[in-house]
Amino acid sequence: MAQIDALPPLREVIATHGLSAKKALGQNFLLDLNLTAKIARQAGDLSGCDVLEIGPGPGGLTRGLLAEGARKVLAVEKDARCLPALAEIADAYPGRLDVINDDALAINPLAYLTPPIRIAANLPYNIGTELLVRWLTPDIWPPVWESLTLMFQREVAQRIVAPPGSKSYGRLAILAQWRCDARIVMDLPPEAFVPAPKVKSAVVHLTRLPAPRFEADAAVLSRVVAAAFNQRRKMLRSSLKGLHPDIETLLVSAGISPTERAEQIGLEQFCALARAFAKA
């Protein structure tokens, strides 16, 4: 296996520091530095960017991001056992790696970075979706970050890029595709990780749009979409009846048949429905 820098192979780093992956922290370590460098390249030209990484573990992706030229990497790691390994990377890349030992859900790490900012991470399975939703729903759009390059369980990745009519299509697809271009850029088998998870993984790259694709109030759209997909097998006139007493009229005004189900409705129609709700 080719080395991307002068630091030891990751298996050696893990053995030296006793870094067995903890299931409670959603940890699955990716040890192939060629793969971590490939993931880093999916994030685009990093040479003038600060990069946020969540859950670096022993630092495989961290090393890939730095080797690919990131101006600075801010790594947020909850597991204090990983700090000595990350400190070795910081020494090898002077002034370019900052590490915060904290829970990524408890802080706002973007406040420590200077634009342009990209986010790249092999997200811990147990917090990946929640972090993505936070990044997609800031108070102001466009957000401070330019792109997200994130690894998820493949099932979650498919939900992000799913088209209407597919079984994976739902709230996450609408949330992502309303404000971003989203595509799966890599697939990874379970055996690429230690320990090997029971599921396949995939890397999704999301590029922010300067403005949402269609006009809609974010809070109203979120409420309508959540209600529609919470009872996705029901017709919309039933699943949305709790939101307005004359829901059928609102649906028709948005160009939607009241007998349609949520998975049949495209992003543009959902935005039209959100505008109808806002007017009502």
C-alpha cells in the first residue's frame, strides 16, 4: 500500500495507541490511506480552504485532507483516546491541524474556521443524519460552508439522492435537494473498515446552491414534508388533514391531486404546497 506521508501505517498507529473501535461511539476505522486520500479528493480543490472533519478517529481521512493540500483542518473528536495519534499528525503538518476534544452535537465548530470552508468526514453512524440536517438547515442561506463530502451507511446515502417515486425518497431527499446538488461519489464495502460493519457505506458530495431551487418558507416546507412522510402510505388529503381544515383545496391550488401519496410528489410541488400553506 502506498503511503501518502511519512507517518506510520494506520494499523501501526492503532496498535501503538490501543485504539479499538467503540460501538457506542459509532466508530468504524477506515485504514486504507489510498481510500482516505481518494475520499479527500472528492471534496475538490482544498488548497485555499479550511476543512471541518467530524470523528477523525486515528486520523486516516485527516491525513488524506492534509496531503491533498487543505489550508487547515479542524478535527472534532469526542474520544480522548485518539488525541495522541492526532497530535502526531499535527506535528507532521505544522500549523495546519487543530483538534477539538468535544461532542460535535454540543458545539458549533464552524465558528472556528475561516471561509472558504468545506466539510469532509467519515461521520459516526450514530450522529451522521442529525449533523447533516443541521448543516442543511441554517438560519441563513447560503451557509458558511461550500460543500459537504460525507460518508454514510449506503441506505442513508440513497435517501439523500433519491428521486420521487423510489422507496428511498423522503424528507431527507427533499431537504438535501432543495438547497444542494447531491450525488453519491464512492461506494465502500464493509471489509474496508475495522471492525467491518454489517452494512455497505457510500460517500455523498453535496454542493450548496446560492439559493433554494424553488421558493418556499423553510419552516413551512419542513412541517408539510414531515407530516406527509410520517404517514407516507396514506393519501395526502389524509396525512395532511391535521395541518389545515381545507387541505384538499390547498393541494389542488398547488397542482397536486388530493389522492396522491407523499412519495409521488416532487420537490417543486412540495414547494408550491408550502407556498399555498403560507398564504393560507
